Amino acid sequence: MIRVGIVDDQPLFVQGLCRLLEDQQELHIECTANSGLELTTRLDQHHIDILLMDLEMPEEDGFQLIKRLQQDHPDVLVIVLTMHNDPAIIIEMVQLGARGFLTKDAAVREIIDAVFSVRDTGYFFNDHMSTRVLCEAVKKGNVSASFSKPELSEREQEVLRLICAEKTNKEIADHLILSVRTVDGHRERILAKIGARNTAGIVLYAIRNGLVEL
């Protein structure tokens, strides 16, 4: 059972997110708060594994809160909820200890995937994150994703490098003179072999194994 906390200064957003997540059998909403100070009080009485945290809050914003959590509750893994997708903000939050990022309009399936991904691999980045941002996050931050290290075929390595170059499946297919369906198959096998959940996971795997230059 994953114990989840939510902190956001919009009560209706918190209530809605709770309703979306409470039906998941492996997730338990352990506590909620509408400010960083309120969360601190809650954490004196509740232990959580993963925190879904708003970035912009009064009194104490997400930047200040995550610094304090790293000092006082280092075992809590933080996923940032934000309306922004600014690479500079993402990199700074990774430096401070954030393990994942979601925009507030993310689908419930993506939120659930993020929670399980952070629990299982230590990170979550969605497919909208550019290779440059992921490289900077690994170089400047504390992303410590855990992957298996299988042998990829020569063709799979070619596909992987083109994925890291932010090529679409159609562009990869044209470059390698393959069908899009064949490229899809290679992508799925790469994901299965390395134990990643999405394209961002493929990029992180490539970075950590020296297949992409930082």
C-alpha cells in the first residue's frame, strides 16, 4: 500500500484529486493539507510515502517546502503539481529533490502512473520533457532512476538514439527505412527490456548508460 499525501492551496482541487485516487486499491490517501505549514502539522501524526505537492502556495511555496521536507522528512518522495512546464523550474526542483512532475490538467491515469513510477523507479517525467531538460536534470539534480541492464540489439540501440534525438516514430521509420509499426514494436521491446514506463524513461536510461552525451 502506497501512502499518499496531497498539499495544495485550492481545497476543491484537493477534494477532486482525492476522489479520483481513492478508488485505487494500492493507494491510500493518508493526509491532505492546504498549505505547507498545515502539512508540517499533519506529518507529525501521519507517515506518507509520496507527496503530491502544488508549486505555488501562499506563506510557503513549493520551493521552500521541498527544502524543509528534505531536511525533516527525507523519506517522503515529492511529485510536483504545477500549471507551468518551464524547464528552468523543473531543473531547479530536481536539484532540490523533486522526483517527478505533473501538470494540473494531467489525466488521472497519468497521476496514478506517476505515483507508481516514483515508488518503483524513483522518478517520473512525462513524454513532454525534452532530452535537454532530462540531461540537465540528471547532471544537476539527484535523479537516480533504477533500470535493468539488458542487451539491446543493434537495431534497438539505433531506435533508442533516435528517440533521444526527439524524433517521432514516423521520422525514425523514414530514417531507418522501416514501417512505423516496426518502430512501434522496437520501442515497446526497449521499454519492456529496460523496465521503463514511457519515452522519458528511455531517455533517462540512455543518459545513465552513456548513450547520450550530457
